[in-house]
Amino acid sequence: MGEIEDGGADHITTDVQGQKCALVCECTAPESVSRKDNLPFLNAVLKNPVCKLYRFPTSDNKWMRIREQMSESILSFHIPKELISLQIKEDLCRNQELKELGELSPHWDNLRNNVLTHCDQMVNMYQDILTELSKETGSSFKSSSSKGEKTLEFVPINLHLQRMHVHSPHLKDALYDVITVGAPAAHFQGFKNGGLRKLLHRFETERRNTGYQFIYYSPENTAKAKEVLSNINQLQPLIETHADLLLNSASQHSPDSLKNSLKMLSEKTELFVHAFKDQLVRSALLALYTARPGGAIKKPPSPKNSAEESSSQDPPPPMRRQDSIPHHSDYNEEEWDRVWANVGKSLNCIIAMVDKLIERDGGGEGGSGSGKDGEKDPSLGDSIITHPKEDWYEQLYPLVLTLKDCMGEVVNRAKQSLTFVLLQELAYSLPQCLMLTLRRDVVFSQALAGLVCGFIIKLHTSLYDPGFLEQLHMVGLIVQYEGLLSTYSEEIGMLEDMAVGISDLKKVAFKIIEATSNDVLPVITGRREHYVVEVKLPTRMFESLPLQIKEGQLLHVYPVLFNVGINEQQTLAERFGDVSLQESINQENFELLKEYYTVFMEKMPPDYISHFQEQNDLTGLLENLHQNIQAKKRKNVEIMWLAATICRKLNGIRFTCCKSAKDRTSMSVTLEQCSILRDEHQLHKDFFIRALDCMRREGCRIENVLKNIKCRKYAFNMLQLMAFPKYYRPPEGTYGKADT
């Protein structure tokens, strides 16, 4: 009875209706799960595993064997360090662009200098944090007791993989993974004034309604300015590279190579030109014009008398909205149109010349390219005269040089004007604006570390599942967060932070690349509005991927958060406080989940959908979830169970979070594990509670408590236990004084 797998173990026997069930704990070879799943590569990401073995009876008196495993991840520290390095580079680049804005009127110049002073201080702070994190070599765990430490605020709290591997006599072996992590929140900064959801709303409302010293741009326009600037920085060097390749092909007198180089140059240049079609660029150019010396009044007027002091002879003052900036009689809008259009015309000249060269060489069949709008300017071909005795390089070089010059002029004007847009957001409220950015970066870093860990584990677990890989590149993955925070006191601020941090994960895409060395840790590229995480796979694994993924297609994730407070603070919130935050979050994220399901059903192949619908009643589950959210029932944990079930059936990534991922999280994941054993693997109904108590008393989660607070006691008091829903209370003797 109670065989020991892969090494020595301790036995705990429990009578079950006259039978003895061997519960085998402390497995000495947890890596056998990875070996069984052919996933040894995970050892580079997961560290310090704890493993427990159990034997539970099934409903027909057979035995199932369960391997429970909990592992830390070195991504807890690796991802924050990668992210902070990128943010430092981004901020240094922004500061340099602010310095290169050129001459401004005294008012705007003073604002710029003030902004630069504060921005430089923020960069220094980020550099200090990165220096301290770099000292944590080999670290893979931040304990709950360290959640308020300044130097560790970018690091997720108590991040672990919680895995259950079931060997059932009735079904094939099954794996169930949950990432457990403390709610992404800025604990060091505190929650006296609320969390990000409230703070960002308040900041934007105040910025919209006040601040006559600056020009108001909406968050959407500010984000658009950052996007265009990023596109400029990416496309300009690419265009210059393709232009040089075109000249190289010309010097080699290779028609095929010339055609290919021209095709790439045309595609990138058209993207470049398209980036400036937005009205925001025109608006920003005019706004910057008003900020130049002589373009605007020297001192900003007060809100009371600004209208009275303005006259037809005076230059107009800076206004609050970019769409209300007045037109200046001496400002020529058509000048920008000419500068912008010259890039397209220069490209058309190059296309016409290449066509002429190839035609004279006898290789032209219908032309080699097209103009900016898909058609060549008919006058260009007639105006370009080729000289047979001159080589192709000499004839293309001046045209390429013109293209680069035109592009350089566009880049210079656009970068300055859009940087001026960014100055407005920073200038409004210093240092509040930068502190909000810091808070958002902290929360996002914690959320991203968990997401990358979950994505890599899911990828390795499902690497040889064709349906999953098809879903991955055609639809993307749902990422479901289960929150257990209350809507009372400080935890309101934590939930507000968490909601924004998880929503910000929409800005993240993944790309799978082939590992070229033993360094298999993921690499992050991008900027705050759009990050790409490059996940490395060994050649053998990489070759098994679909072609689209191997060619670098970006893979998207769809994060959703459902929160149900379960402790005594939630009891107070429901009776005397406000639960509208939780209700709003659950309703908003249900809509996101429903949107994902709609896209899933539309994009996946019909044969897959047919089989999928036979196996799963997702429509019924979604309707049930919607009804439970609308019911507004107190501590309705059915919401969490339904959301988790839908996530698993959609091949998603599961997260469970509370303040520290230690106590409430442990109650939730053990309940989820035993519920899965009961519903999916026929756990004997009389053994459900005993199995639940066994996992909580002797399983991985009590070890999690020990490593966090050096004590084998869940931090619950009697008042909390009385407030918990059914099945969320630990067994006698496993709880003690509540954690603060």
C-alpha cells in the first residue's frame, strides 16, 4: 500500500472507512515531473522545487496518485532588471529629445528645465534600484515580509508555480498549473490616497480641467505621440539600411537584387510616410510654433483675464486643448505638407530610375515598383534621363541622398513637435506625474514577471499540442487572474493597483526565437506602450513550432481579472462600505472574456471548433458566470470557480493572488486542486474534506508559509475564520495570529 516513487518519502496514514490511505510526502526527486513531460528546459526558469506525493481513493475504491509541486522562478528578479534597464534607456532618450526641442519662449523653456530636473532625478532613482537588484545574483524569491522594501518594489511577491500532476486509473495523466503571486501593488508607496485606478482618473480629470500654463492633450493623443516617435526611431534606420542595400545592388549591377532591395525600401518608406498622416502631427507642429520665441506671449495669462487681454494684434496664448490652438497668419501649414510629401516623391523618383535602368538592361517586365500610393508619377519617368556609360550606382546615388535628406527633415520636425506634446503631460504636475509613472512601472513589473513565468511554463507544457499552438498564433492566450482582495481599507488601493497592472499587460506581446547559446532567459524589447518578450527555445523544440511562429509572428495575451473578497474585511465592506469597485472590475473583465471567446470561435478552424464544442459547454459556463456577476451575492466564490474552469477549458494561464499569495491563496489553490480531483478524477466523495485538510496541513502550501514567515501557521485569527466561505478554512492547529 503506498508505494514510494523516485526516492524516499515519509508516510502519513489516514483511516478512510476502514481503509488506510498512504499519503506520501516529501518527494526527493521532483524533477521527474519535468522528465516525464519531456520538459527539462524548465530547469533554467524554475528553482528550489518542493514536492509532495499523495494517494487518494476514487469513487470505485481504486487509487489515484497525485504529485504536488511548488517551484520558485528566477524570473522574479530577471524580468524586473530587464524592464528597468529598458525604462532607463527610454527616459534618457526622452530627456535628450526634450533638450533638442530647440529654442523656446521663456515660459516654455522654464517648464522644460523644470521637467528635465525632475526627470533626471527619476532616472537616477531607477539606476540606483537597478544597481541594488543586480546585487541579488541567483535570487528567485521575494518573501511576503519584504513587500514594503524600496529596493525590491519592482519584484513580484512570493511568485511560484503550483502544479498538480494526477495519475488516475480512469483517465490519462493530467497536469494542472496555477501561478501564485502577491497582488501586483506598490506597497512601498502605500495606499493612503488609493491605488492606480483612482489616482490616474483623478490626475486626468484635474489635468483636463485646470492648468492654463500648458496645452492639454488627451491620454490617447499622448500615447499616439509616443507611438509615432517610436515608429520614427525604428523606421528611419531601417530605411537608411535598405537604401544602402539598394546602392550596393546597383554597384553590383544585379537586376534581381535591385528589385528586391527596392521592394523592401518601398515598403518601409510607405510605412514611414503613413505614420505622419495623423492630425496630431499637424496640431503639434502648430503648438510648437506658438511656443517659439515670438510665436506666443511671454507669460501665460491668468485664467480670469486671458480672454480680455487677448486681441487681434497679440500672439495667442497657449490654450488648454490642442484642437483650440488658433491659426497664425504667418504659420504656413502647407509647408509641412510639402516636406512630408517630398519623401514619397523622392521614393517615386528612385522607383522610376530603377525601372529605367532595368528596362535599358533588358530585364524590365512591367516595372519594378510602385509609388507611395500604388501608382508612379507619370511625369517622373519622362524627366529622368539615363546615361548608358554611367553605372547604376552613380545614377541612383543622388536620388537616394535626396530621399535621406527629405526623410531627415521630416524626422527633425516631427520628433520636435511630438516631444513637445509629451512635455505637456510632464509639465502639468511635477513630481506627481513622475510618481504616478513610477507607481505604474512598479506594478507593471510585478505583473509582467508573473506573466512571463506563466507563458513559458504553458508553452513548455503544451509544446507538442497542435491545437494549442494553432490557438496561440491565430487567437492568442487568455490569462485569468483570480483576486482574493477585499474592498476595504488598504486592500482597496491594492486592488486598484492590481486592476491597472493586469490591464497594462495588454501592451505585451511574445515572440519565440531559437536559442543560439546556453543563455535561455527571455529578453524584453520595446517601450512603455508596447513591449515584446522574446522567449528562447532550443533548436529541437523550436523546429516543432508552426511556421508562422518560427517566422517571428507576435503572440498576444488577453488578461482578465475576477476578484471576490473572502475575509472579514470584505464582510465589513459588504455591510457598511462599498463593493462597487469589485463589481465594476468583474463586469468589465467579463466583457473582455466574452470578446476573447467570440474571437476564438471565429478564428479557429471549423473542425477544431466542432470537436471543441462537443467537449466543452463554454456558452453555458459564460452565461452562468454572467448571472453570478449580476446577482451581486455576498462572497460569491462561484465566480472564481467558473472563471477558472473557463480559463482551463480555453487553454489559458491561471493566476491566483491575494495580498501576499500566502494564506488566502493557499486556501484557494488547495480547494481548487481537490475540486478538480472530485469533478474530473472521481475522488471518493467521503474523502474530499480529508484530502483538502491533508493538502493544507502537509502539502506544498504550508511549506510556502514556512519559507515566507519562518512559521508553519497560516496567518488567520478566529474572526477571519468565521468570515470565510465554506471550504476556505484551514484544519485545526494550522493557523495562528493574523499577518499584517
